[in-house]
Amino acid sequence: MSADLTRLFSQLEQVELPPADNWTPVPGRRRSWHFDWAVALGVVAGIVILALVVGTQQELRRQVAAPTPSGGTQRQIELYPSGPGQSDPWLTMPVPDGWSVSIQPEPTAGRGGGARAAQIANRPVDAFSTGVAFPEQLDWTRLPLDTVVIEVRDICGGLSCVTAPGESSDPLRWADAGPLSDLVRSPDPAGFEVRALPFRFFLEGHVIVTYVGVQASVADRAQVDRVVAGLAPLSLPATGVVHGKWLGVGAFAALPIDEPVFGNLPAPPTTGTGYYIIRHGGGTIAHPMTYQTALGVFCGLAWDSAAGTFSCPGRPERWDRYGRGAQGTSRDLDQFATLTKNGNVYVDFATINGGKVQLPEP
């Protein structure tokens, strides 16, 4: 029995009943009690008040003990906007209660420096910025050893950036992270355990890096898992332009199998606005409805449904429904990258692969 309920019964035992002389005989009946209504109402009111107090205290204890639905986070910060000052539904990062978001800019040594999209920590760390590019972006010798720093950045070298082998699934798992030294030839700062998790979002390669001081609290260490698992997109539209270069064309299941579906794109350079997409196996293929000949002349493609081929009117070239050269052609059709997320298909209309068709995996 809780202490509150014990106190309640103890107080009830101390309530004084009316004196014995309130009992008077009634002719022809049993003895009856002359009830004191003022005393009775006082007793009832006391019981109700005590019960409310006990219930309120128990509910407060339950709320304190229970975790918040968001795992102790109150806000999300946006990563990788589509342009300066622009914001759209893309990737976001949770910030735990009481944590700090760095505003100190970080220099980069070209693409090899690794552009930083966000830096959060369990204490303000801007005062420890060095003005040097990653991985020496903070003065680790002065940073207290109970500090936890979480970053999202690009780690690039030459023409390539670190990335996961394929499009990542949500939620990300910090258990899949490995040593940062596997990606960067730099020793970990003394007193900090450093781990990195490469991931892909809409085919772009990024990396989450965490620095956990040896004196960091258990609670702050637990936030690392929550932040990584909470790294997620805002609500992505099924149709329309996303992040400036991807067009949502609807549900994968709604596309007919091995039959082209035609549509219009926002005008990308040199490829016109027409496109077609075709569902094949477990994926999709998309091509512009424009072909550039060896002489640099552009022609619009025409679809022959009976023959199952594309052609340039007045020219001998032919392509099959997947865009592969079939007759008199020197190369395949240009191909857009496509991606299926949450059951919806997106076409990267700003990037083409230069005329070598890649079929999706079965």
C-alpha cells in the first residue's frame, strides 16, 4: 500500500463519530441515530480531497518516470536545403532537450574537407572551434571529456564522397557505425571515442560522426542512438518536385509492368520536358523523350506501341522500350536515375547517365 493511501486511512480513523447521547429511542422501533449533517459533509469532503491529492501525486510520478514520445527531443533542424535561404521537405536531424546547435561556420579545404551540414552537442562548443577544416574542427585538447558531439557531414576526396553501398532504410541504426579511422586517416582525439555511419539519402552520400567523451553520462550516451534513429525526412510528397531535382511520379504499384508511362518534367538543360518511365522487375527506368544524334542534332522520340520501339521520325534509329539501341543506333538513350522510397517513385531529372541503359535488379 502506498504511503499516500496509508495516510488517508490513518486520517479516517481519527474522525470523531457523534456522541452516544445522539442515539434516542423511538417508540415502537429500533433506536435511531440523530445524524449530524454538518459533520457528515465534512467527512465526505475530506475523503474526496485526500483522494484527489493521492491521484494527482501518482499521475505526476507516472509522467516523470515515463519517457516523452519523442525520446527526449523537442525539435528537428533541417539539413541540406536545396539552395541558399531555401527550405523544403528533405532531411532533418533531432536535437535533444538542453543540447546546443553550433552556429560557428567551419572552413572546408575543397571537397576533400567535408562540408558540415550540422553539429550538435550536449554543451555549447562554438568557443572550441579552431577555424580549421575537419577533422581538426574543434580543439579537442580543451573540450571537457564529458562532452558528446554529433555531426552530419560529407567526407569527400578527389571526385568521390564516402557513401553507403545502397540507399539507406529508415530508421538508421547506430549499432551499424564503425571507427572514423576507417574513413579518415586521422587518429581519434585523446579521451574521445569516435564512430562514423555512412548513409545514402536520395542517392547522396553523407556521414554521421559522433565524438563521445570518456566521462560522458549514460543519459547523454543514450541520446546518440535516439538522434541517429531520428534522422529522417519530413513528409515527402508522392508527386511534384522534391529538393529541386527529383520529381515524384506516384506509387510504384500503380505503374503498369513493362509499359511506358509518359509525362512532363521541369525543363532540365538540353533534354526538353518530355520523359517516360517504365516499371521493370523490382525497379523503374526513366528516359528523356529527346535524343541527341552524333552530329549534335536533337530529335523528339516517337513511341510505336505495336512494334514496342521508339524512333526519331525521319531517321533510321530504333530503341526498344527500355531505351536500348535496336536498329542503326550508335548508343542507348540517355537515362535518368530513379528511386523508390516509401512505395513512391522519384525521377532525378537533373542528371543523366550519358546513354548506357542500366536495367534495375529483378
